[in-house]
Amino acid sequence: MNPILKGSLGIAKTKTFRGLFVLVLLYKLVFNQFTANWLLPKLVSHFTMAKLEGEFTCFSLFFGIEIQNLRVTPGGPFSESPLLTAKEVRLRYNFPFLTFGKIRISDISLTEANLRMEEKAGEWNLAYLLKPKAEAEEEPKIEEPKEPITEISTYLPLQLSAYLNLKGISLQYIRETGNLRYFSLQNLDFQTKLVTNRFTSIPLGIEALDQLDEVLVHLNSERPLLIELDSNGVKWKESFPMSLRLEWDRTENPELFLFATDMGKDEINLDVRGKAVQTGLRLLTDIHFDAKEDVLKVQQFDLRVVGQTWIQLFGSISNLSKETPDVNLDVVRSQIQLGALQNTLQQLKGILPELKVSGDLSLEGTGIHGNWNESSANVKIKANQVYARVGTTKPHSVETANLDLTATLNLANQKEKTAEFPLPFLKSFRITPSQLVYNQTSIFLSGEYAKESGVNLSLSLDKLQLGEYAKGVNGKLKLNLTVLGETFQNLFLQSKINIDGFRYQIDRSRSPASNLGLDLETSLIFDKPFGLKEIQISNLFLDQKTITGNKALDLQVKGNVQLGQTMFVSLSALDLKLTTPNLLVVLPLVLKEKISPIQNLLGVQPKIKLNARYVQEPNAKQISANINADLPGLEMRDLKLTTDLSISGANANEILIKQLKLMAFNGVLQSSLSGKLNKLEKQKPPLGPYFGNLDLNVLIHSQSKQYLAKGISVHGDLGLNLKIKDYDINGEFFTKLPALAYNNQKCPGENCKAYLIEEINSKIPIQHNLAFQPEESLIIGDKSIFIKNYGRMNTPNVTIGKVIGTHPNIPNLPFEYVKKQNDSPGFSAFIEYKENFANIESLKSYSMDGIILGKNLVLNLGNLDPKSMEFRGNLLIRDIDLKQLMAPKVRDKIDDGKLKADLNIKVRDLSEPIANLDLFFSIFQIGRDFGKSALNVISAQNFLIDRITDSYPISKIDVSLSKGLVYADVYFDRSLLSLIMNLEDGKISQQRMPLANFLKRAQNEIQTYQE
């Protein structure tokens, strides 16, 4: 026997050989085209709802699969329409190459295939491919956060090569419901080839491109796409070029690179809601690498819109094999005529929101030149009569524009960004003087920057209409701005702003026109790239003038603002000067109504100076300030206010008033406030949202007679000390004034009014409840409550020596209103303010050789709302000599001027005291002369009245006032008058006389005594 044959038979008899033979036999029995044609369709039908048809010409575990005439049909209502059909499907790979570290996918092909996605009655055919699975409820898993994966490790060195070929592909999208009913792509061709170098990891980022050795991508390079679209709004059926070629082979020496496209058409025809619309969009490129010259040439890059070349690039990138390639790219042509685009938009009128565009734009001259280490980029924009408007919104118009910006770049600079150089790759830039006219606003730009010389920029605006950019503000703005700096870390800004016809609106109130000017010099300091840290205001000057040029306001500010987690604001000087009459001219009505009532207090030219410091931390604020004011209206030239506050909590839960002091009139007036304000969990806080624990002190102190203001002079002490704790206010009002004087600053003269009050001593306790709400009026009851005397005589705590002043009716004649009684004061009373009521008892005043007594005088302040305030009281007038009110020359002509009367007063609403005043004045003793005058006031003069008053004595006069109307009765003693005249109850009455008429008659009657 042949030795070789004998050896072979010996090997065949071994177990190893027999085992391998059985494995090969089993592999061939399973992985062959006959098994695939019989078994795989059955397996697909068993495990899914789909039906698989086709002819397997190759079925190998190690080398791939090939199928002819493939047909995949879903189940259910789509069993008659195949999801996927293909003339040929190939998936070829070489599994044994994996032993050499190569992943080789030699062919992935799909030829003349049709993918059909269809929807019927809300169901898609894709849903009928797989059998539904019973969903088991799973508890949600809480995954711990992991660091993001940056790469996938393969551990073994691998190399990938793959080839994909799609030819004659059709995609169909069909729906019965929805806006888009049908979409189809036909003749889709796509080929790609991908070869990598050996790798042990796959980066998940742009770095993955470094592992590519060869890339080829072809998209419809031989024929256009056929596109069909049918929707509610748009219909489109057209051949559409979509050619793209990308070839990149890094294994060649030098590299091979080619990129070319022809996408889109200059004329695209659509049917939009029944309207024929013609437009166009096309991109043509031809970029290839010249290995001999080592240059990537951009021979064509042409973006066309509606047939016009909007951007055309030309240039090259040379020395690609070197570390620093040179770039030379320019926009050689740019013709953007928006009028042509408007024709397309006009065809879409009523479909798209109304859009109007016109004018010409150009980017021609824009480009970049240089290498990675140093390059020059230039941006040029030209515009002429550009207009754009969407619907009824604000139009945008650029009449002319000519912008020219050049920058020098070092793109290889990898230095870290800093505050000095936030763009480390930027070496310099220059803005050639450029002009832009936007919406009739002229804008001028110029300037330059270089690391060696710093920043120098200029910007100016003219005729900027503020109303177009800010709601509620109008005016024509003019701005000049200059920015200087050695680096970007510290920039100095100098600006000058003028606004003509400045107007602003608050609520529905609009201010009159004025002229506003602002000059600002400030420094911006950055601590990180474009991170603003501090603003230093070296000078800010704001002035406002009326339209005729009269100054209304001057404001000058110096200070700085430090930003960050802790914000710090410091005002080293703030000077505010007002000219009140002119200011009222330029204020809106809502502010004018608030300032007009205090115009006399402010004066014509008030001035305020402020130094302040503000610190804001995440949960705390600190405020300290010094204010000096000159208020000529109060003749207060030296008002000083010092404050130091701390605010704690995110919602200002606590305010600590460390210091709040006020001083004026050369130290004569002093006031201080200190303590805390807290937000507590209680109902109805008394001080806004706060409960207080405060100490308030107000003191007027003068060791000698000192003039204050408005004709007031003071000598002595006057003060108020209050302790505020939650709802309670406790304290004391005191005076120790040897003299208090006033004159109306028209003395001497007929209009002089001067008064002197001497020896004013008081000590009045105060207790007020901020939560007190009176439920019942004090003045309910009959008139007897006013005149009852319960015999209570309290020791007076308020005394006044005497009061002397000018006569109330006779010019230049002194009059003693309160007369001192030997060593006793002319006025005394006991006043106690307790439980929100001011009780005035034991009031006694000596005047005109008589006495006035006060009984049951009560002032109810309630909750300090004038509407809820009320007053009641009774005055007893005894033996007042009315002759002292007369001129000396007529006093001797009057026989008896003595008057005795009771006066009862009540008023329940002090917001309108006259309308709500009820007054009862009963005169039970009066001389004949003054009785006649009283009757003349009540009743019109005539012969009969004169005879009556001359012949019969008046017994009593009752006068009452209610709701602004006077009711009066004059009673006569019983006599023959009752027989002559029919007088009811022996009196003459006057009903419902308006108070104004009553006062006018009284004034006229008084004048008769002066003549």
C-alpha cells in the first residue's frame, strides 16, 4: 500500500479527524442555500408577524449572505403590501480575517430596493413586524451618576474596512391622516468606502477622524433624485439634483482629497395651497487636492438663491503637508438682490406671514489670508436701500452701509484666556471708518486694537428714535462713545449723550417734552475673560432742561460698583440740584401731583448731597449713607441725615437700624431712631410687614433765642421721646420754652402778623396702640355730656405764661390773646394721651378780661386714619369783653361788651372737618350793641329789625352748625313786642343759612366797628 495513502487512512481513523469531519458536515448541512431557503422564512414567520420571501444564493456564517428578489411583508391589515422589496441584498464579510486583527466588511449592497412606510387608521405597518410582548411592570432603577464615556476600548489592535453600495433605492411614506399624506424619493444612489488604521480604542468625538485612512462617499453622482410630495399645504413633483462626491485617501503620498457637489436647482417649482410658486436654491462646489503643488484648491464654491450668486468663494489652502498650511480664501462675488427673493415671497402671500424685503447686499471682498500662526481676516459688508418687514411689525431699513473690519489672528495660540487677553488668538483688529444708516439713524464706527498699543474704539449715533426700541420712552438720541484701554482688563469709557424731545410715561401719565444730557466717564474692570468685576464712575453728569432751555435738574455722581457674590456699591459724591418750577414743567401729571403740594417746602432751588455705601451678600444687605440737603422752602440750609442699616434674610426678614440721625438749623433740631424691625408669624403687623422694637427721639434745643425758619424763633427745649414695641407706642412730649415767636416776615406793615408765646411748659405722657380699632363712636348721646362737670380737677401738665400778637382785625395794634395772672400762667390744662385718646381736662385760659374753661375735650385718633378720627368738647366762655376786639377810638362808645356763652363741638370725620362738624353755641349774656350785631348777622337788616333791637333786650342767642349749614335763634324778653309782632316763643330764627354766607355777614358786621 502506498505509504502516503496509508498515513492518510491512519489520520482519518483518529478521533480528532472524525470530530472535525462531523463539525464540517453539520456546518454544511445548516449553512447552505437550500437550508436557508427552507428554514429562515419559517423561523421569521414563527417568531415575528412578518413574512419573508426570497432566494438565498449564499448563506455562510464566515463569509456572509446574498438574497435575490427579497420581499418582506408585515402582518395584519398590511399583509398585501410589502414593507421592503429588493432585487438583490448582499452582506459579505470575512470572519477568518479577524484572526489577523482585521474587521472586513467587503460588501453591503442593496439594489433596486423599495422601502414603504404606511399608515392606515392610525396604525403603522412597522408595528406589525414583531409580535407584541407582555409588558411586565418593573420598578424604576435608580442609577448612580457616572462620568461620561469619552472612548470605547477594544483592547486588541483592530483595523476596519467597510463598503456600502445603495443603488436605485426608493423610499415611500404614505398616511391616511395628518398633514403630510405622501412623500417619495426615487433613484437614491449612495456609495461609501471606509478604511481605518489600526486602533485599540474608538474616541467618541472629533478625534475619531484621525483613525480614518480612506473615505469615499458618493451620493447620486450619476442621476438626480425624483421627489414627490403631497400634503395639505404643499405639492411638489420634480427631479432634484443631489450630487455629492467626497474622496479622501490618506494612504497616498501625498494625500488625495476631492469634494464636489451639485445640489439644488435654480428653478424649483412648487404648488403651495393651489398657488404656483417658483424659487431656487443651489450649491455648486469643486474642491480638490493637488498633490504635486501640495495645495487644496477651491475652484468653485457657489451658493445661488433664485438664480443669483449670493456667495462665491475662490482660493486655496497650500502647504497642507506642513504644520502650518497657508490659507487664501476670498469672496470674489456676492450679489444679494433681495428684490428677486421678494418675487418668491409675493407668490406665498396669504400662506406665509407677510414679509417684505428689498435692496442690495454684498459681502464681496471678505476673506482670510495667512497661515495657522498668523492670518489676516477681512469682513466687508455693503448695503444699499435694504428693507425688511414681517407683517405689521417694526420695519428694518438700512439706507446705506459700508463696514470694513480687518483682524490679525494666531489660531495656533493655545494660551489660556485671561482678563487681559480674552481672545488669545486675536493679535489685532482694525475698523476702517465705517458708516451705517439704519432706520434713519446714522452710525459711525472706527478704531483699532493691538496687543502692543491697546484698545481705541469710537462709536457715534445720531437721530436715534428711542420710541422704536424702548416702550414708554421717546426722544431723538445723539451719542458719542470712546473706549480706551491698554488691555481688555481695564477699559475706560467716555460718552456724551443728548436726547432732544425726551418724554417718558408712568402708568397712563406722559411727561412733556424736555432736553436731557448725560456725560459719563467710567472704567470697566474685568477679572476673567469678559467677566465684569468692577465699574468705576469717575464722573457722571446728568442735566434736564425744559424745551425752552431752562434748567430743571442737575445730577452729578461719582462712585464705583463691585460685582460678584458680594456686591459693593459706593457713592463718594452725589450732588442733586433742582429748579422746582422748571421741574414741574417737565414732570408727568402723576409725579407733578405728588411734588406740587411740597413745592413750598422744597423752595425754588433745593440741593441734596449724598455719600452712601451699599453691600449685598447672599442673605444680607448693609446700607450706610450721609445726606446733606439745602431746602430753601423751609429755610433749612444745613439738613444732615446719617443712616446705618443692616437687612438680613433673603426676604428682608430683619432690619437692624444701627443709626438714623437727623440734624438741622445749626444743631437746634436733632432727631435719632434706632432698633429693629422683624417679620413675625403674627397677624396684621403694625409697621407694613414688620413688628418694631424702636427708640425715637426728637429734640429742639436752643440756649438763647434762635431763628429757625419761616419766621419762627425758639428759645428753650421741645422734645418727643417714643418707644415702639410691637403694637405699643409709649413715650412723652415735653417743652420748656421761655419763648416761642412767629412773624409772617411782612413786619412792620399793615399785613404784619406776629406772635410771641412765653413760658411754655408741658410734660404729656403718650400711650398709643397700633392694633386698636375703635368700634363705637365717642360722641353718641345727648348734649348734656358736653356740659356736665364731674368736679375732677387734675394738676395741669401744660402751662403757657402769656400769648401776645398782632390784633386779629386791626393792623399794627398789639393784642393779648392769653393774659398772665400775677404769678400764675395765663393758660393751663391737663392733657393725657392714652389708649389712642387725647383727654384734655381742666383747661383754663384768661383772655380779654375774662376766662375760657374747657370741659370734656376728647380727641380720638383711633388708627390714625383721618376718616375714623373724631373730636368732642365743651368750652365755657365767661365775662369775655368783646370791646377789646374793637379799635381804641370806638371802645368808649360801647356800653357793655361782656359775653357769657357755652360752646359745644363734635366732629366725626377729620378728613372733611367742616362738612362733618356739629357745633352748638349758646350766648346767654351779651351787651345791647353786640346783640344788635348778632341779629344783623342772622337776619337781613331793615327798619323794623333796627327798632326791635333798639327797644327790646336780647335774652339769649343760640347758634348751631350742622353739615355746613347754620341754624340761629335770637330770644327777646317778654314785652309789648309780642302784641305788635307775632313772634313764636318770643324769638327771631334763621334756618339753613350756608356757612359761607354767615361768615361773610359776620365779617361785614365787624368792619362796621372799624370804620
